Amino acid sequence: MTTEEFIRDLCAAAGEDTEGVFLRGRREGWLEAEDELFATRSIARKNIARILHMYLLKVKKKPDLKNIDPAHELKDLYDCRICANHVAQIYCRGIMHARNLMRDGQFLWFDLEGESDDNEASEFIRRTLEI
Amino acid sequence: MISNRPSNIDDKRLRFDSFGKSSNEIFKDKKSRLPAMGWNSWNAFGSGNTEELTKAMAKKIKDLGLDKLGYKYVVLDDGCYRPERVEGRLQPDEVKFPSGFRSLADYIHSLDLKFGMYNDIGTKLCSGAEVGIYGYEKVDCEDYIRWDIDFIKVDNCYYMWDNATFADPTNAKYSYAPNIRGIAIDGEFKSAVKDAKITGTRAEIKDDYVTFIGTFDGTAPDHTPVGIRSSELIFEIESDKDRETDITVSYATGEEEGVGQWLQVAVGDEIFFDDMLPVTDSVTAFTDSAPIKISLKKGKNSIRIMNHRRQENTLHSYAEIKNELINAGGDKDIVFSICEWGKTQPQDWGHKVGDSWRILNDITFQVGADGDHGTAAWESDYTTSITSQYNKAVIMDEFAGPDKGWNDPDMLVIGMDGINETMNRSHMAMWCMLNSPLMLGMDLRRVEAGDFIHTLISDKDLIALDQDILGVQAKRIFTTYKCDAPDKEYIRNNKRIDVLAKPLADGSIALGFFNLDKAERNDNISISVDDIIAGIGHRMADSESFLKADSYTVRDLISKEEYNSTDRRFGIGNIAACDCKVYRITPAS
């Protein structure tokens, strides 16, 4: 799924106009210039987390969770100093889950650079809009 | 412009062996200066900072009179650029900064403040914007001069030659030497395990080879910054005359933290090999290198098997930027803030190029946004708390000074959620005792003249400690935690009280008692004049007068009470959770 497709799906699910969404989203503070500039690139999970977190904050006016301790079980949380809070907020709210590399559940990671398929992305959007 | 391998380092002044030499060895005009003070956009707004918000912050600095206290620099952090170059040049994000950077700089300068910007030694910024300075040092520095910057913060994401944040993890191949089983010289095999000496504490013996030849990754709070941080493998070889000979190295390569592919071979301080070795099948599939020609002197020779490129490459990258700023701007005064998060032990080399160097990863990742204060913490297992940063900075005093630069435990988190007034007060006092840069990180629009935050960040007594012209960072002279060397030991258990002493230019000292514990403590702690002299006497402006004084003027910098004392001991009986007592003690007459 590309960044553009993800943003359009989010808008469609939220009942928002997709026309001019990039500029509107940047002005409202939930999209970045890179989302428009690199719109046709596949969207990484860290960017899904960023967009959904900022959408919650700026559009739905949902303040951040103060306690992000549950996200500390993600081994790669601090691999990304810029997106750590985006990932933590979305993870702690149960919108996106960890990926487990070991059967015993001892190595949970978010997979920042990984991708999610269309069904997963739709589910993330649905959970976001339910909050 | 983008190379596929680290640059050759022909300048010996950028080499590990020169790290201890004078701070202005490379840049003759490197200025002696006090820690920078100002405001940085990151903790307040993250990537969401804008021209409008920045102007509002600058105006509020003036309105609150913070500029008169020294808060001069207004610094744009990550998130301000268009995420792709236009014809090879940086551009502002046109939605966030519609008037452009020069216009914003002019506005900030019109308020008699100073303007700072941000970039990264890698190919991208930490935000992912594809405008890192790597390969564009010259044009970017020309633009920074054109935009009239007074300050630059340079980050370390997506760095080509280390496994830094977002960088290719296999870049570790540049950061560590291969595993080494031994060398062959004059037809004789010398075992790395049996015949060599390991320096430092990084390398270790595994089976019949030595691994982790390099330096620690200091990004996380796992390793002390004190002592020899880099390991080498040393073979002592006797020679009966000056001569040239060949050695071969038995090695196995990897591309992970601890095992790399880049090898340096030196005899004494002369480097004979500094390059990648051919890849082996695995980290334990040893093979012999091609012959490496070395020169031996008559007598004892130290053949050094090493890789200091993790530090040297990073220094080289920062020096290149500094060089281009000078080429473009001449003697324009620009504060250079190194932000590689302590990864490559910048306390060793930062003084040669920078005015400060971050010592760890960020103090918080829960940064704010317009309308959200963000969240900070008093303690955490990682770097993301006041005490995490303090615990490392407090043993780094010997690395800092006006002629060197400053340890940077990151921006102030005063005003963020998650910390109470007591924690905020101790945080400010700690940063001032530690001579940290004082970069505010809050939305200043919420600060009103005379409120708690304004009073705290305007505290002239505390700021005077940070900006004292003697420029000596406080030393920990006592801690209730059991240890042999309070000034050197890296202590991460916060159930303790620390006592810090700081010499000041007028002959007085500051004495700080910090309760790191989240519970009240009732330890009776008493520090004598002799204890103070023993701890910091060698760095005091006038230790003799302090020692021989009959009485002292004691000013409590927190309560603002002042009294005279003939007692030669200073102490506390109990102290609230996370609280501090800081005294300025001046010998009478």
C-alpha cells in the first residue's frame, strides 16, 4: 500500500474529503511534506503509526497517553528516536500490534520499516476512528 | 559526491592518537565559550514546529526578559526542511516556513537574538527527510551562511559509516576490526590470546581469538564514559635493528556490533594499514590477510591491531562541516553543537571541533506538539529521563571546559508533563552545576512572568553557576551509594543522594545535595572544607583562601536565605524526594 492510498483510505473511512488532503493535512499538522512528495512509495509501518497518531492528536483532539510503559516491550522502539512516541501511542492504544519473531513471545518488535497489507491497514484505520 | 567507503584520513590531527591533544589543534580559531543558552523547537513541538511558532517563541523570550539572562539562541530542530533537495540545495518546508529561513533569521536578529539550524552527518535527517548533509557539506554550509545562522546542531541518523540510528546495521563493518586470531611475523605465529595484550575493556577473548576490537556504542546508558573506551590488540616485538618486514593477520570478518571488516595496523603511532579486509565466510572462518608491510625500529616495538574508525570517521564528518562553515563564512561566530548521542565517545574528540556534544540518546521521546506539553520522566531504564542523563554527565567533568566544550545531557524538559515542581527545580540545578547547555524545550506561550516556570528558568543564582567564567563542571565528591570513586563510578541506582562541588571564579564554590530517590531520605550528610578541597581544590580559583577562611557566607540558592557561618562543615539532615539543596559558599574577606 502506498502512502497516498493509505491517506485516501483514512479520509474515506472518516468521511473526509480526499480533495486537497495533503495540503490540508500539513496545515492541520497531521501530515508531513514527505507524505505528499513520496506519496507513491510503499508506506512503512512507522509512517502509518505517525499519521494515525497525529490524526488522533490534531483532528480527533485525543491527547497523548502519558504512560507508554507497555511499549517498552518493543525491542525496536528506541531504534527510531523520531517515531518512538508515534509508535508507542499507537501500540499502547491497541491500534497496531507488535510482530513476534519467536514462538515464546520473548522478542516483540514493531517492525518500523516493515509494511502492512491492505487488510491490516484498514483495521488500523478502523481502530483509530473508533477511539 | 556520495562515496562508497569512508574517506581516507590523511590529517593526523583527526586520528585517535591525537584526541588528547589541544582543542584548537585543527581549528586554530576555535573559540573558548560558555555553555549556550536558548530555546530549541524539538521538545516543544517535535517535527511540528513552524515559522509562526518560532516567531512566537522568540517574542516571548524577549517579553519574559529571558534574553537578558543569556537565553539568546533560537534553534530550529528537525522537521523544518522540504524533505527533498531542489537542484541539490536545501529548501524550507513551504507550509511550515513560508517566508523562508533568511526571513526568519532576520526577524530573530531584529530582536537581538541569535538564529540556529539543524542538519545531520548522514544521508537523511532523523525525520527521514532526504536532505542529510553528507556529500553536500559545501553547498549546505554556503546556504547556512546565507541564512545567517549563529548556531548549528548536527545529528547522526542515517550515517554511512556506523550502525547509527536508521543507518544500515551492517555498517558495523566499518566500526570494528575483524575477529583476530593472531599475526604471523618473521615466519612465526603470534597468538592474539596468548602473545598479545588487550588494552581497554571493550575487546574480549573468545575461544582462540579476540573480538570486539573497537569502541563501545555509548548511545544507551549501558557503559561508563570514563577510562579507556577503545580496545586494541598489542603485540610487543623486539627487533635487533631498524628494518622493514611483512606481517599477515589471521582474521575473520563480520558486519555486526563487535565484529567488523575494517582493520588498522600501526607500529607505535605510525599507521601502515587502514582499510577493509576481504570478507570471510563467517565471523569464525579465519583466513590470512595479504602481507602488510611495516617498519620496525631497533628495540621494542608495539604492533597495534585496532580499528578506531568509529570515532575517526565521525570526527572527520563533523570536521568537514566545520571546515565548510569556515570556508563559506570566514570568522562568523557559529556555535557547533554535536548531536551524535554519545555513540562514538565524543567526550574523547568532540572538543576538537564542537562546542558541546550530546552524551546519550534523547532525554524524552514523548515530545510535545502545539497544544500538548509532551511528557518527561524523572527516571527510566533507558536515556529518557532527567536522572538517566544526569547519571552519566555527573562523572564527565574532566572532559569539559571553556577551551574544550561541554557535555550535553540534552535539552531541558522543564514544563513538560510527568515531572513535578521539585523535579523541575532539581533538573535546573543539576544542569547548571554540570555546565550543560541550557536549551529550553517548552512552548513559552504558556509561561507567564513570575509563575513557577518563569521563576525557575530565570533563577539568576543557578544560571550564574552554569555561566561562571571559570567554567569548571561540578564534580561529585560524595554519594550515599557505596562506591570507591564517586567522581568516576557510573551509578544508575537512584536510591541515593549525591554531593556535587563546583569551583567558581570569585573563589567561592557551589555545593549541591541531590536526592535522586523518589522517596524522602534522612541521611545525615556532612561535608567538610577539607572534603571540598580534596575533591576540587586543584581546580579552584583560590583554594588557599577557601581553606584558611575563618568564616563563610553561605547562600542557599533554592530558598535564597543567606547567613554567615564559622562552621567548617556543611550538610543536610533530611531531603524530600527528588529534591536538592544548593549552596554558594564564599570565604569571608
